Amino acid sequence: MATNYQAQAKNILISAQKVRLVVNLVRGKDVVEALDTLKFVNKRAALPVSKVISSAMSNAEENFGISRNDLYIHTIFADEGPTRKWRRFGARGRFKPWLRRSSHVTVVLREKAL
């Protein structure tokens, strides 16, 4: 059975829909290749996603002694986090909420089968 090495980032102040655009680029890739790809992605979500991947990679290296060249991204997903509702008052006494969405990113790494 393969061992999972994981990391999570919670309450990222970017909507899950926007984070999923970046997450889909690196799913299934090697860890080093994924981090190199994220350096050149022109999206705001690329920085938090790369931090989560490097955190999971560090967990595998420090806690289990696995080389970073042997790891790949087994699963990665972005879930919706809490939504803050801000008040915006409209015409005729109406209430128009601004929804400030957030997301949770989870990365699971595994060692490549040699």
C-alpha cells in the first residue's frame, strides 16, 4: 500500500472556482515539474497552491526521508470555504450582498512506483 503525504491550506481568500483553474494544471504531475509550472502561471491562486505543494513535499522529505524527485501529485482539490457577506445598499431600500468567497486546498502526494 502506498503512503500518502499531504498538506492543507484553509481559508484562502480566492474563490474555489478560480483556484480550480490552477489546480487542474498540475494534477498528476511530478512535484518539481508542478512547482516549475506554477512559477509562470499568471493567476493569483498560483502562489497559495505552490505553497501547499511545497509544504506537502517538505512533509515527505523531513518526516519520511523521501526524495522530492520521487514524488508526484496523486490528488489535489479545492473546496469551498466560508463566505463572508458584506452589506451593499441598493436603490429603494434594497440590500445587495457582496459575497467574499474563500477556499480550502488539499494536496496528497505519493511516491512513484519504480
